[in-house]
Amino acid sequence: MDPIGIGIIGCGTISPAYLKAAAGFPILSIKGLADLDPAAAERRAAEFGLRARSIDELLADPAIEIVVNLTIPKAHVEVGLKAIAAGKHVHSEKPLGITTAEAAPLLAAAKARGLRVGCAPDTFLGGGQQACRALVDEGAIGTPIAGTAFFMCPGHESWHPNPGFYYAAGGGPMLDMGPYYVTALVNLLGPVARVAGVATRLRGERLITSEPLNGTVIPVEVATHVAGTLEFVSGAAVSIAMSFDVPRHRHSCIELYGSDAALIVPDPNHFGGEIALAPPRGDWRTMPTEHAYADGNYRSIGVADMAHAIRTGRPHRASGELGFHVLEVMEAFQRSSDEGRHIAIETRPARPAPLPPGLAPGQLD
């Protein structure tokens, strides 16, 4: 299968993970890196032996078929629309946009031009999540009834070199970490039907203690603790909390409860992790996985899956439609909190096709 040319826009903190993982997928051929800060692109290109280019030059290159958009959230749609206008497929870092109103034109523009949109996270394609998907699909827990999903920490200002955007419009724990959890749940249970939520903010300012901005005070413009319930079309109800205000906790990342058993799902921010299954009156049992991509960081797998899909004509799994549904769900928590009511979710994306077990490295079909 002929490789697909890839151009990356955005050379910040997440870009090394994409570049390292891309080397393991023969379908991907990196043709250049660009950034609004040319020096950032030069540094990252030198690190990986690649070519730094201007954004305009990268978008004009006919050898590039997919633009991987690794900019900050508030630039995702603007950069994505430029790539679509240049005739490129787009795979965006999460979230697809900072609002559904902003993101909808991106999907419409791509559809009008016969182009594809993909969106992170792609961690649900990892072996841990895929093994859990297989267990749910084969009825290992019976009928899914309920579940829990928790990401809670004290915030990112103690480690991130420039954490301000986490607390600006487009940031907050739900839009930052929620995509991993909601996407994983949709992969496991199907689409969400409605949401009830409460969103709060502990304080209006944060003190950065990481370098190089140690001592800088930044404003907090978004909710920093979001909790509520997801009701799925299938009928399952999952309690969720995403927080930058919690010092410590001992909750599992995701647990599912079915009519016949309970399932502990590994951290959806990673590709592997321990899976455990327990019947109503039995002990927890660690479950094996025969699925690939469980033993490392495979960010770029969603891009590689899109590339395979372009070459073969099948749907890609980390799709823009899935990303838009997840964004609609996440946005609904703030609306529910503001309006004091359940919010019905309008979109109904298909569950992504599962990956078959036993794939060889770099293989996706």
C-alpha cells in the first residue's frame, strides 16, 4: 500500500509523541513540520531529522494528503479550515473545536469537498481499550447498566511549561481530559442520549509553579470541576467527574457494571493497562488481551487508520463525526449546569469498528 504524505502543523508539547509513533506505521510519510513560531518548527524538525516549512508552503505541497493539526484548542478549527480549503484531509488534536457551533463548519466544509476529518483521541484503538470493547461485545458483563469515569487532579500549573490555555476558553478539565473518557465510553457503549451536569470553579486565579513561568499568576476563565451523568442510547447510565481541583483520590479511571459482571477499564489516556473482571460474588480476575498496541505510546494510530481508510475506501475510526459527538456531550455539561436541566444530545455517530486481535506492528486491518 502506497504511503500517504503527512504534514504536521503545531510543534508543541504533544508533537514528539506523534512523531515517534508515526515512525512505526509504514503508511505514514512525514513531509514537513510547521508552526506559527518558525523557530519551534525548526527545533522539532532538527530533533527528528525532518524538514521545517512555513504553514503556507506545507499547505501548498501536493505530496501532502493529510494535515495533522496539533495547535492549541482555540486554533483547531481555524487551521483545519485552511487545510480543507487547500484540499487536504485533516486529523485534529482534541477537542475538535471549543464549541459545537465553531466545529460544525469544519465538518461541513470537508463534506462539501469530499475530504475526511479525524479527531483525537485515538487511545481507544489501543490494546487495553480494544480488549474491553471485545469483552463488552461478547457479553462478558451481560447488559451494561451503569458505570463510573473519573479524572481528577490539582491542575496542570505545577508541570506544564505554559499552562495558561488550560484555564482559558477551550480549556478546563472536561475539554482537556474529557475527550479520552467520553470517547472510550462511546467506543464501549455507543452514543450518548442525554447529559445532566454541574460545573464549578474553585478560584479565579492560578499560580504557576513550573518553569519557565514559575511565579506567574494566570486567570481562570472556565469551570475547573465538572461532574454529572451520561445516559447512553443503550440505557446505561455513567457517573463522571473531570476536575483540576482535587488533590488526591482512589477511584478507578473507568468501571462498567453489567447484569452479569463488573469490568475495570484501563486509563483511557494510555494504550494499555490492566483489565479486571468480576462476577457478582467472585473475585476480580485480571484479563489478558490479544490486541496489538497495548505496550507503548501509539499516538498517530488514528492518523494511520485514516490513511489506511483513504487507500481502501472504508470509514476511519477516529472520525470527525465521533469527535463532534464527544464535543457536543462535553459542552452539554456546562449547559446543563447553567440551565438546570438535562440536555438531549442530537448527534448519533456509529460506534467505531473494532480492531481485530492479533495485528502485526503497523497493521490496522
